[in-house]
Amino acid sequence: MNRVKALIALGLALALTACAQYVKRDEFDSTIAGLKSADAELGAQLAMMQRQFSELTDDLQVKFENYNARIAQLQGRLRVDMTAHFEYDDATLREEDKDALADFSDVLKEYHPNIIVTVEGFTDPAGSAEYNQWLGMERAKAVRAYLVESGLAADKVRAVSYGEDSNRQIASGAWGDEGAANRRVALVIDYIPG
């Protein structure tokens, strides 16, 4: 008998709990309408960002058509590869590369001043991994400094090094004259604000 009373009490408790969590139709409809509105707003923001991304790609393609550069779109990011910017075992930015960097800076200042740029530094595999990590960073810092000198906001330009990372080498394992393509920087546009 106690067991039956316990089961009845448990059943009533579950029924009351279910009633307490009942959602009224108008509250449900209001929540769904809010979610649909938020979804539409996010869709509009995404469309605007995609337009800005395409405009930036077009602007950079025009500016860089005379330079040895590749521009690629990767998962919402824009990558600008400019190869052979540095001599063997050196982090000094070459004079012949400054025009391309100045054009890159001009496009961003004029049309897209709020984006964030990551300067990625690379080396060929000559030397130790630790040294190449350091050298890649020095190359990235040299380019970052030039971009900031050219008018980009310092807090919008970052520098990182990939050193001799074998997954990122253009000419796998090559160094010296043959590894010139590995001694480079890449400019990555990480974020285009709405």
C-alpha cells in the first residue's frame, strides 16, 4: 500500500513539474520571431562582409598585378603571398619590395582601415629550427614595421614566424639560391569588420 501511495505521489509530482514548464503559445511564437529576426540580421551582416571581402580582393588584385604576388581566399581569410623578399640569412627588407608593401598599405588605409593583418615570416631550412624561428620573426617584424610606417595602425598589424615549417615551404627542403621562394612573408587579412 505504501508503495502504491509513493507511486501516486511521484506521478502527481511529475505532472505538476510538467505543468510548471509549460510554455504559452504566444511566448513560444515571440521567441521564434526573435530567433528569425536575429538570423536575418546575421545573414545580412554576413552578406555585407562577403561584399567587403570581394571588394578588398579586387582592390588588391589591381594593385598587385605588377608584382610577383599571389592572392588567395582561404576560409574567410585573404592571403597575399610575396616570395623571395629576403636574402639568405638576412632579415633586411629589400628596396624592390617596398613599393608592393606601400601599395598594400594604401589599399587598406583607403578602403579598409579597420582590418587586422598578420605578417607571417618564413625561412628556408638552412640552420637550426630555433634560429629559423627567430629569423622568420625578424623578417615578419621588418615587414610589420614598414607597414606601420606606411600608415597602418600598429594595433592592427601582428607578426608571427613559421620559420622553416616544412608544411609551409614553397620549395620543399631547398635553401641557398634554390630556396629563395622559402624566404618570404605572407600577409594574411584575418578580419573584415561589418
